[in-house]
Amino acid sequence: MVQRILIVDDDARLRNLVSSYLEKQGFETLVAADSVEMKKLRERFDCHLLVLDVNMPGESGLAICQRLRAEGDVTPIIILTACNETVDRIIGLEFGADDYLTKPFDPRELVARIKAVLRRTPDVISNANEAKNLHLKFGPFLLDGQTRRLSCNGQPVALSQDEFTLLMLLASTPGKPLSRNQLASQIKGKGSDQAPDQRNIDMLISRLRKRLEDDPTHPRYISTVRCLGYAFTDDSIELIDS
């Protein structure tokens, strides 16, 4: 499958040069001069990754990044910054950008960074699909991916669909931190048209802990990973035959 990259930069010469180079490397590209053009293109086309320039008229690349992440949009983002704007790079990463590149740059490095980001992105989606048929045991709990049920010592534990999805995602990737945006992307479309924001993910995690943990303030199963998200951290988890 050809991967589509959307380049958003008000410098027409740069965005066209980058577009031409990426297409020679096997990517499909779209170009936009600002957030308005970007929005119109994204309404018509699915994009696998966004390349956003920081300094643009109207909505800046940083503002676009912050807005998309607040909306639960997990499309990978690489931001382009001026060579001396360290603050922009830091803020971009804090706002949820996946990587950054300083201008001027070698287009070969941009290609390498795009490929690296895209390699990381499919993990959660593929894990979610693979988890549908898993049967996982941890402590007194049994998590059944086929029936979408959780039981404790043989007794059913009531979970909402979103709570079950979060638990299955985390339990099927033990020890791997998942960001709030990654988790939100898997809930989108399951009963609502919009993905939950980060605060809703925190609320779902809190409810899960109350159902799973003897002491939710000192969780055994679902741990908070600072600056990253959440991870399933109980060593007793095992995959059992269905």
C-alpha cells in the first residue's frame, strides 16, 4: 500500500521540492499552504503522516499539532522548525508531535524520519486486531477477547465496552507504554463518532483500576508511565488456550 504524506508549508518552493523528492522515494504526497487547505484535503483524502512547518500565517504548525491531538487525532506528525528554535522543538514534542526536523535539512533525513515514524505507528492498531481472539489470565482475572468479558475467580466483572477495549489493548502488550492518543484512537468509532480526549482516557483508566486493583492508589496491573501514558505491568499475565 502506498503511503500518503501531507506537507503543510507556506513556502511553495520548499513544499514542492519535498513533495517531488518524497514521490521519487515511493510515497504519494499532497501539499497545502496553510491549515485551511490542509483541512480541505484531509476531508477528501486519508493521510498516513503530516509534515507541518512551525511558522505559517494563520494557524501555526504547533497550534495545528496541539489542536489535532486535543481532538484525539493520532495521525503521525513531523514538525519542521528553524535551526535555532529549540523552544519550538520542545513545545512540538510536548504537544504530541512524533518527531521534528530543523531547517535547512537533507531530504534524505526527512525520508528516514518519516519511515521510522510510520514503522512505529501500526503497532497499536495491529495489536488491537490481534487481541480480539486472545484469552489472557492475570492474577484471579480471565480476559476473553472473543466474548469481550472479564471474570474474576469465575465471576463476571462488569465493564463498559470502552473499558474492555482499553484493558485488552494494555494487557495484550504487557510492559509497553501506550499513549493516551494511541488508546483513544482505538475507541473512536465504537459507539460514538468522536474519540475521547485525554481526560476521558484518564477517567476510564481510573474506573478500570477500581475494578481490578485491591488498592487503586498503588496499582499492580495498570501503571502510569510518566510523560508516556499507561502500561500493563503485572508479570503474572499469561496467554491461555481458548
